[in-house]
Amino acid sequence: MLEHFFRCPKRLERMRSRPLGEHMDGLAKRLYEAGFTEATAQRILSLTSKFNEFALGVRIEDTTGIGERLVERFVNEELKAQGRHQYARSLMQHLLDHLRVEGVIPEVVRDSPHDPYASLLADYDSHLLSVRGLSASSRTAYLRQARRLLEWYKSVRASERLLV
């Protein structure tokens, strides 16, 4: 499926190298079926390939060493130094989601007994589905950004209270 997005044989060979090589075609298929544009899918797959090379460089030989921590390390160490980290976390989330669906990495369990935004985000998700007609992957991205906005707003409000 990678051939749908890339043509260069050397690049395809590099993308299919370990530790993530066996999952790259599945990720490409998932992005294609979710309706991502060719340009967006290429960005996600290229960044995943760069992450794959990073993982190999830090001696990760197979997917057992892949997870949230390694992605954070990749974004903070590798991409930040290059000034290319602005959307990296959200792009890398597609890889993590794919690996979770495939059962390669476990679901993330958050230790949050009560999510103060759950009801609001559920209503927003309903709106995104019924009014805007967005796909599951698009809604997930929108909800992730909405949660970040709510958390930022909460921190701003808390700091304003400290100033009074």
C-alpha cells in the first residue's frame, strides 16, 4: 500500500525496514481508507519513517520498545532540535493509534477518576459527527485539540486568580 503514496524503490525499502517496517503498509492502508489526502498521508508516513530510523538509532530492534515515551523522546530530542516539531505529536498519534488497533502496543490507561471535560467533549464529538459529518480519525484530532484548549484555558484562569 505504500506504493500508493511513494514511488522511489529505495525509499520504500527504507520505510519497510525494522523495527516498524512490517506495520508501514498497514498504516498506509489505514490512512488511505480513512480518506486522508495524499499530501497528509505522505507527511504522516514520512515522519513515521523518520521515527523508525530514530528508534533503530537508539537500539530499538522490534516493536516491543515502541510506545508513547519513545515518541515523546523523538519529538523532544530529534525534531525540536531541527525546528520541525509543531505538528509532530498529532501526526505521530496516527502511528500509535494504528499500533494499538493492531495489538502491538497496549491501550493507554489514564489515572483520572473524573474527567471534568468528558461531558463537554462528548457533546462536541456528537456535533462533529452529526452536524459536520467528520470521520472518526478527524473527530479524534479535533477532540484532542479541544482538550488541549480546555486545559490551557484552565491553567490561564488559575494563574489569573493568583494575580488577584
